[in-house]
Amino acid sequence: MPSGTNRLLLYLCPIIIFIVFIISRQTNDGISRKYSIGKDTKSNLLEKLFEDNFCSWKFHEYIPSAWETYWFSNIETFQYDVCSILARSDQVNITIDVLLRIMSLQNTIFNTNSQRMSIDNQFSKMHYRRICSNEEHDAIQLIEPLIGFIRDPLTMCPRISSVPSNLYLNGEFALQSKRFLLLAPSSPFHIDPPLTTNIPSLAPWLYSSGSQKILIDIGSSYFKSRHGNIAEIGTKWFYDYFKEKSIRFDRIIAYEYQQLDTRRVWNELPDDVYPIYTFINVGVETEIEKFNPWKMLQTIAKPNDYVVIKLDIDKPPLENALMKQLLDENNQARYLIDELFFEKHVTYNRKSKEDKLKDSYELFTKLRRYGIRMHGWP
């Protein structure tokens, strides 16, 4: 006669065997669907599973260019005389070449077969690393250098006679110029040693197939204009840029604190944006509650998603507080952001101790060192 313990084991054994069978079947089915087993050996399958789980790309370091380092090292004094510094002959020549390079790159998706140029040495670099059991890959991707006012260098200062007139913009289109922004899909990169697989339109250190592409526009206004100004657009500019590259966002979230005409908001959206658009006509807040954008981000995004954020609400204290939250290493949102566009308002009052251009350089550099492709927004 079995004891109470033995009887319990007799009852449990069939259940345990059944559970193991179900798990094994689901796992095998999953492997079969993902890898098309065919003639693969078990060791090959285990190797592939290992690579998927342990061979992900990680951000390694930020490498500022010599040009950016020159500005950063001298910004304490340069910040009160930016236009005069930019007008120097050595600065003008670099500025023109870098601006033309970025304008050309913005029209394309970069691939490893694209031609490299000597002017690329003036760009700063984001360094990523992928380590597997048997090999290591390093990737270097370019980003526009932090120089001048951290925006289009030919828009905020008096015209320079040696600069071709066709490089200058007029009026609001000059103030709102986005020509100096090098987004990841257009950014040159180099992988060493080269991968044997094809690189998709978004580099693997920014996005994994099957993940989401998310845009969060904080200070969105209407799709086609802001305050009636068609040059001052946010969501539409990103939409147009990515659509030209055949890249479609899976989700767009727009925050706007000013009360808008809701019907107009939705009527201005293109048909392919309408089903993925979330409009929040409430201002963002620093409290870690439902209207904090970083709280929202952690709710909807995962590490393998490609996340683009624009922050421009013309409320410097609130903007600065939100950016300060990203400097906290315990804030998981900062590890989810791939590209961040921010207009940091600055003062040129020498007596002021806050909101100096120097502070912008330090903030942008810190966030780039955390792995965020940080850009100045006009």
C-alpha cells in the first residue's frame, strides 16, 4: 500500500509529463517556424538561439569629432560670440562642406555600399558593439557635430560674403531649418568585420525586425502647421522624411497643451497616419503619472523598438525638468530612446548663471554618451 507521499507522486507524475510534453512541443514548433529546421543539426539550432538571446547590439561609446571638441573646449568663451567664430574662414569652409554633406544624405537611406567622403571625418560618431561566443563586431555610425548654436549654422547669424547665396534660407524657413539634422536612416556607418547578412533600412543596433517604430511629438500642434506657421512643423516633417525612405511608423503619439480644434486635427492627417495616431490635448507633466511622457514611453516601448522623440513646448522650466529626468540612470525611459530632438532655450546674458549655451553642449553630450542620438531642434 503506497504511503501518502508516494500516492501524491503517482498523481503528479502524469501531470508533470504532460506539461513537459506541451512545453517541448511549443518550443520545437517555435524553433521550426523561426529557423525552418530542414537539415539543421541540434547544435546549429542551439547556436542560433544563443545568438538571438545573447548577441544583441549594445551602445559602447560616443566619440566627438575634432571639430566638435574644439567648440566644446572653448564654449565658455565662444557662447557670447558664436556668429563671429562661425564667420572665421576655417569655420566657414568646414561648415559649408558638412552642411552640403548632410543635405545630400538626408535624401537617401545609407547602405554599406555608399561612397565615403573625406568630410565625414568632421562628423561625430556613435560606437556600437556586438559580442557573440565566437566573434565580435564593432559599428561606427555618424551624427552631426555639436557646433555653433547646435542648429543649422547658416541661419542664426548675419550672412557671410564668402558663403554662396543659394545656401541661405529666408524668413521663417531659416529660423526653422532642419538641414543640419542627420537622422539614423541616412547616417553613414561602418561595421568591422562586415556582417554576412543584409542590413535593413534601420541599423540593427537601433531596431529589430518585428519591433515597433514609434514617434512621440511633445508640442505637436496641428499636423500641417504650428501657430499658423507652415515652416514650424514637427510631426509632418518626420512623416515626410521617413515616408520618402519607405519607413512607416507603427505608432505616433502627439502631445499638445493648447486646446486645438479636434476635427481639424484629425482632418489634416494623411490617411495612413489616421489609424496609428494618438492625440493627447493635455500638457505633459514632470510627475511620474499618466501625463509624464517618459511614463508613457515605458508603457508602450521595448528595447528593440526604434523610438524618435521631439520635445518643443516653449516652456523652458518644464522642458529642463523633463530632460533632467533622463539624466537619472534609474529612469528606464532613457534606454528606450534612439533619437531625441530638443530645442533648449538659452540666454546670452553674461550675468545669468543658468540656461547658457554651454549648458546645452553639456546636456547634449551627456545624452549622446548614454547612447541617445541627440539633436538640436530649431
